[in-house]
Amino acid sequence: MSAKVIWLFVFVAVYWAYCIFWGVKSARMAKTASDYFISGRQLSVWVFVLAATATSFSGWTFMGHPGLIYRDGFQYAYASFYTITIPFTGVLFLKRQWMLGKRFGYVTPGEMLSDYFQGDMIRILVVAVALLFSIPYLGVQLGASGFLFNVLTDDMIPKNVGMWVLSVVVFIYVASGGLRAVAYVDTVQCLLLAFGIVAIGMIAYGELGGFGAFNERLAALGQTDIGKWGMTPDGYNAYLAIPGVIQFTAGLGKETPVGGLWTGIMCLTYMFALMGIQSAPAFTMWTFSNKSTKPFAPQQVWASSFGIGLILFFFTAAQGMGAHFLGATPGATEAGIAVSGVLPDLSANKQGGLVPHYINLVGDTAPWFVGILAVCALAAMQSTGAAYMSTAGAMLTRDLYKRFINPTANHATQKLWGRGCVAFIVVSALLVATYSADALVLLGGLAVAFGFQMWPSLAAVTWFPWITRQGASWGLLVGLIAVIFTEKFGATIAGTVGIDLPWGRWPWTIHSAGWGMLFNLAVCLPISAMTQSKEALDHRMKYHNFLREHTSLSAAKLKPAAWIITLVWLMFGIGPGAVIGNDIFGAPDAGVDGWTFGIPSIWAWQILWWGLGIFMMWFLAYKMEMSTLPEKEVEALVEDIGDTVTE
């Protein structure tokens, strides 16, 4: 056994001990169902800031994101703006959801929405979204952890064996301690995630010869047609430019986009999908678990938009684009623009192994560091999975078992069922990942787009009382169906019954989240207009009058500025206007001397709009008071729903 593998096992054992410690400690502290499911609404400021950040930016950020930057270039790197668009959802909804949860004693989003809309259809749909989000998302994370250990142990541990063993510890601390255990483990996982990405980025910069040498290689790349997508319609290397505003193709699998997939409209709608992370049902429960709204603004503005953004735009970009010059792209090596051949050939969709191969580069000189970086990757992958295990288990227990089967279930029974539901979710994810990896990939593509379909329902309960139960429920259902049939999963379903969908995946380079929301609103709005009822509206206004009483904006005169700032940022930062960034600071093939800032124009544009995005988030969260403390203290009308039942 090599020194690298020994150090790997040592650091993983230490990490596991920490996880199990918090599982046991939190189990002892969980006296009631709300203690177990939402930490008794007692999470402190910095625990939430770190835990919510870890949950938002998972193993995908650590493992998958650099690989896709390598595969598709800077046109895909616009996805790094999810450091802003994910918490943007939080700015809109978290504060108001927290106030409703505190006021009316809600534990799950299903309880909140069914109470607000006076119906159980929305409750069942929310549970369905939670399961469709959590099982495939968790399966992808656990599968990636098994793959990581397979690579780092030089095939000593098979992927599936590693995946199952690593999952046991996650199950132990999540099932035993509930959301409190998840939160306290996530605090360390967030720090490990950030440290690991920076460290691997530094490895990449070191192998490339530094920042300046990296830019020289990018300049040389810009003068070639090397790459998966070749040249854009404007004649630029597709690694250094987006291919236009939109492409009216039939969709992937039907026609191949010219110059790449990541058009301006694709980047925008893909960001819509990632907004689904903080609108997913799990994040509502994270919201309910806080003492106050105090941690929301620092998490959204500083931890996420600034901190993770800084890491992704500088260090993840180097990991992905730098790989071309380190042997991962044979074309670059043959053209004489590579620096070395320390990485294996990762073309032909092998980009998933990029990060483990970077970690292996220090295996001979610093085997102990491989162990640390492996734990960083493992922590990143488990951070999100653990949160979705805990919250989905809670929703199955509270919204199905307690609502329909045993309404008088006491605390002990609820906790027991919660642990059983966590086991069901973990085993389901592992079975799919083990025996149907193709299905897992198909389902994984649906997860975040499903979460985004919750927007109209959340907007109804927090902002717009005129959206009715019928509109929100049927809109959500139709939106979910539209997502399915603009993804590979829908084409597979149709194919099993002999139907060939004519539009393929992501038609017109619009992500399935965008298509889902288009159909969602097309159903929600007219049905809401046709199903207005004074009695139902009076009931909904009880919630909105409470919110208005506690959140009257002292900065109301700034509303027009807030709208303008947000729409401009969405249009030019991550939307169709981003095409300007291709060459505004110098053409991609102009070379270092021809680039205004000495880096490719598209990279400079992304950094510029990242900075403007931080300002937008600060303006909304702090200046517009959308994530600050309520003006009046929120008094609870009831204790947590169901917690009045004695043992």
C-alpha cells in the first residue's frame, strides 16, 4: 500500500470521527420532532452561513464544474455566476419564509403551502419535488465519491464498494442527529470545500508556470480551432467566446449547435435551473431552522457571491482551462502550445476525472496532502447530499405519514419514521447509482430544474396573494412535466413507447428549467385569474398582511433602481447581452498584447459582471432590506405544528 493511500485512510478516518461525533451529540439534543427536523429553530448565525454555503455549492462545484470548463471552455464558465444566482433566490424568498415559519409553526414547506392554499395537492407535489430532487442529486454525489476514491487509491477500491462504504457514515450521522448534525458537519465541510478548490487551483497554476504563463497559453489557443466545438459563427475559438444569443436548432440529439451549446439564452436559462437549489423544498427547511434572519444577508452577499465567486472565477477557471496545456487535450499538445503532459488525455467526455488527476499530481512529493485534498472533495460531495437526506426524510414523515396515516404521532414516532425515511432515500440513491448509472445521469439532469419550478408557489406565499391554489398546483405539475420532456429522461420515456420527440434536449438552446417555467406560468397565471374567490383571498391576505406589517420597506423609493439593476445584470451579466463580452476587451485571437487587461475578453467580462453582481446582491439584501432583520419582532402564534403532542 502506497504512502498516498495510507494518508488518505488516516485523514478520512479523522473526518469520519468528526461526523459521527456530531451525529451522536445532536441525537442527544433532539428531544422533540422540531429539534430533530429543523434543529429546534436554534441555528446560530455563522453555523447557517457556512452550512447553507456548503449545501448550495456541493461536490458538483468541486468535481464537475472544472471538468465542464475544460470540456466547453469559457463559454461554459458563465455557469460560475451561480455564486450569485443561487443566493439571489434566497434574497427573494428566505426572509419571508422564515417569518411565516416562526409565526405559524411550520416545519416543512408542504405544511406552509398547504395551509396557505388550503389544499393537499400542493403538499404532495412538494414532497414529489423533494424526492425527485434529493434521490438523483444524492446518487450523483455518492457516485462521484466512489469514483474519487477509485482513482486516488489506484483502483484498489472499486467505485461501487467505495460509494457504499462512504455512504454508511453519512447515513449514521444524518439519521441519528438530524438537521443539527448536518449543519455542524457542514460548517467544516464548507471550509474544506473552499480550501480544496483553492489548493487544486494553485496546483494548476504551479504546473502552468504561473498566471502570466497561463495567459500566454490562452493567447496561443485563441489563434487555433482546437476544441470540442471548433469555431463560433464569428470565427473565434469556441473556448474563448460564446456562440451567439440563441440558436434555433431542434435541440441536442437532433442538431449540433454551431460553435458550442452555451449561447446567451442558454447561459441565462441554465442559471434559472441553478436558482432551483435555494428554492428547492430542502432550503425552506434550512430557513425554518434559524433563530432569526440575521445570517441570510452575509451568507448571500459575502460567503456566496463574493467568497465562492472569487474562488470559482480565478481558481476553478485555471483548473478547467489550464488542463488543455497540461496534456489533457491531445490537439493542444500536437500544436505545440502545451506546457507539459502531466495529465492524461481527458478528451472524449473523460472530463469527470480532471480533479482526481490534479490531486494525484502531488502524490509523490506530498502524499499527506493527497489525503487532505481527498477529504476536501469528500466533504464537498457529502455536504449537499446530507442536507437533502435529512430534509426529504422530514417531509416524507411530516407531510405524508403524519398528515395522512398517523396525525397524532408523538415526537419519538416522528423521529423514528424520519430516520427510516432517511434510510429509504439513501438506499434508493445507492441502488440507482449502482445498478442504473445511465438512469442516474438522466434523473440528475432534472433535479435543479425541478427545484426552480417551486418559484411561483413561493412567490405566491411571500409576495403575490392573487396566485390561487389551483393556479400554483396545476402550474407546478405542468412545469415538472415540461422539464421532463425537454430533458433526456423525457426522450427516453417517449422512446420506450415508440415516440420520437422532434425537439430533442434543450430545444433552441434553452435549458429545461426555462421551458418548465414557461409552461408553469402559462398555466398558473390564467388559472389563477379564472379561480379567484373572495373567501380564499381573505384567507391568503392573513399571511400577506402579516408580512407587510413586519417588512414595510423604508427604502421603497429605491424599488425602480432595484428593478433596473437586476434586469440589466440578468441581461448583460448572464443573458443574451453577454455576447458583447466576446471581444469588447480585445478579440479572442488578438493575443495578450491585444487584450485590454491582458486576459481574454470573455474572462474579463465575467470578472467585471461578477463584481457588479456582488453590488446587486448587496443592494437587494441590505439596502432594500430583503434579507435584514424584520422591522418588528415576529411573535409565534403557535408552537411548531404537531409538537404539542406529548410523548
